Amino acid sequence: MLKWQKDLVIIGGGPAGLAAACAAKDSGVCDLVVLERHSELGGILNQCIHNGFGLHYFKEELTGPEYAERFIDEVREKEIPYLTDCMVISLSNDKKITIASQEHGLVEIEAKAVILAMGCRERTRAAITIPGTRPSGVYSAGTVQSMINIEGLMPGKKVVIVGSGDIGLIMARRLTLEGAKVLAVVEIMDYPGGLNRNIAQCLEDFDIPLYLSHTVADIQGKDRVESVLVAPVDEKRQPVLDKAFTLECDTLILSVGLIPENELSTEAGVEIDPVTSGPIVTESLETTVPGIFACGNVLQVHDLVDNVTNESLRAGKMAANYIKNGCLKPCDIKTKADLNVRYVVPQRISQEEDVEFFLRASRPLDRVTLVVGDDLYTKRMRDAKPGEMISVKIPKEKLQNLVDKELTFSIREGK
């Protein structure tokens, strides 16, 4: 087995890993490497051929591959080393990484710092336990996106989509444009899960029905999906079968949420937030294991890649700071999601620098005020929706006014 030593190892060559690598190189880290399991850099953006990326970061509208190419070009210009077709097998809490590389075989890398940027995966049918037979024709939304945009294949002609997440909404439009008939999008919650613009551009513009407070109660078919049973749900989100109706289809697509890929994080002893399913981090994006940092969808599932980029640039900068100076400042102030807030990232702060916080509302709300601490900081907002991440930058001068060791975040109605 080969043995290498590196100052910095970045696991993941998607938008998060590439941005982190560029920031680390700009901060003076030259002995680094990016590890990517696929044959090309770019991650999930390579199959996201629709536009709408880059409006915040680049101030122009790009497709997913165009956005990724900006950072791939920068990685190459900065001569940042990377390995593709490279699978990370293990990660220890002393930052030893074992990889299986098509080019180098089995390699053990000893790193001074590690950035986790592995992205996320989709929930499957098993995760939501839809009853019925097990025919072909049941796919995740991301799988269908890859089939159509990368492989040039159509999954079917008559489609029902479960879940109103952004990928599912975008695929409803894509399938329609390719000639399929999308019969319905079925959402168990009483509000959509995706961005407002995707509801308008992907469903309303194509007259695709959205059934809120409904679920697929049964999948029917032997060799191939033949139909699904759609039922409204009660206040406990259980199907009301006497009000169910059947939709004849040959394809069922699941867009029922994303889960951060944190098996390696857990193996390394990183503490995981039970709500985000990502690592608990400080304002420097350092996890509970010193020298291991996290950014992008492995930390929290983002709705905009522009936010992924900004977060990852900070992770790269902070990892470089750790490599140069050793342990970072202690962060003993905890953040807490309070009234109408599902989670807050970062979970630990120091009060010694400006911090950008990311949070999500636990339910849709109109005419609200975000309140941080005991009126330490307030921000009025037109609305707050679970599908749209809220970000707020609080200057250190405000944070230094905090008396106790806990910083609460609440969203109050009617303010």
C-alpha cells in the first residue's frame, strides 16, 4: 500500500469541494489534493442542465455544468491536484484516509486537515415505506435526471411524482418537454417543499396538478408499474383510503428529500446533528473532531449552489488557518432553534467574529420577524418557508452583547 502525507485532503469534487480547494490554495496551502469518486469533477451539477445557477455568486444565469466548469477551470489554473475514479474507503479521527484509486491502487493518506464535501443522497422508497408490489418503473428524481440528461434515456411516458422537492419539480418540467405526460405531483405536507419559482415555472406553467396533503397509498403492477393509488391524508398524515383515487401510469418518481452523506464523518467520530443529519460545526465550519471541516450538502442540504460556494470558500480558508496556526479559537456558545425554527448552522460560535447563520423555518409563515437572542438582533421578512433557507449575518459587536452561553433563533408571526 502506498503512503502519502498531505497538508489538506478534500473529499468530494463537486461544487463544495472545488470551491474549498480554491480558497485553501489562495490562503497558501499548496500540498493538497481533491478526491472524487466519479470519473469527472463537478458532482451533481453535471446532470443539472437547467439554468438558474450563479445568479447570486456570479451575477449571471448559468446551467449546472457551466457553473461547475467555472470552478473546474479555476482548479486547473491554480494547479490544484485532484484524483478522479477514487473511492475513499475509510477516515479516522486522526485524519488518516484510505482510498482506492484507479490510478494508484490502495493508498493511505495522512493529512493535517480534512474537508468533508461528499454531498448528499436521495431518500428511497424504503425510507417512506410506500405499500404495494415491487415492479420496475419506480425511480428517484435524481436517477431520472441522470437518465435523461446524461444517458439520453426516457424512464416512461405516463408519470406520477411523489414529493414536491426541487429536483422533482424540475424533472416534472423536463419530462413534459421530452414528451412524457406528468399526471400529478403528490405532496404529503399541506405546503410545497420546493422553491416558489420552481412551483410556478415547472408546474403552473405546464398545468401539472399538485395534490397537497396527499400520498401514494399503493403501487400496482406486476412487471411494470401500471397504476398508483393516491389518497388524501388526515391530521396524522395517514391515508384516508375511502377518498382515494387511481392514476394509471408506467412510472413513479420519488422526490422525497435528501440525506447528507456522512458515513465517513461518523466513522471519524464526528458528532452529527439529528435534525440536519450533517456534522455539528463551529463558525469556522470545523466539526467536533479538530482539523476536520465540513461544507456544502454534507453539512446541510442547501437550496442554492451559490450558498454552497460561499460556505465552502470559508471552509477552505479556515482549514488553511488551522494548518498554519493549529487549534482555532474555542467556540463555547451554542445556537438553539427555538419558536418556528427547525435548525441553525453553525451550532457553536465564539463571539469573536462576524458570523453568517443559516436556518430553516419549521412551517410556512407570513409577515414574520426573525429574532436572535433576547432581541439581540431582529430582521423583518415577508414570509418564511421550509423549502427556502434563511441566512443572516450578525456582526461580532452584536454577539458580544450576549450574556448567557446560548443563542436562540425564533421566527415570530404578525410582526
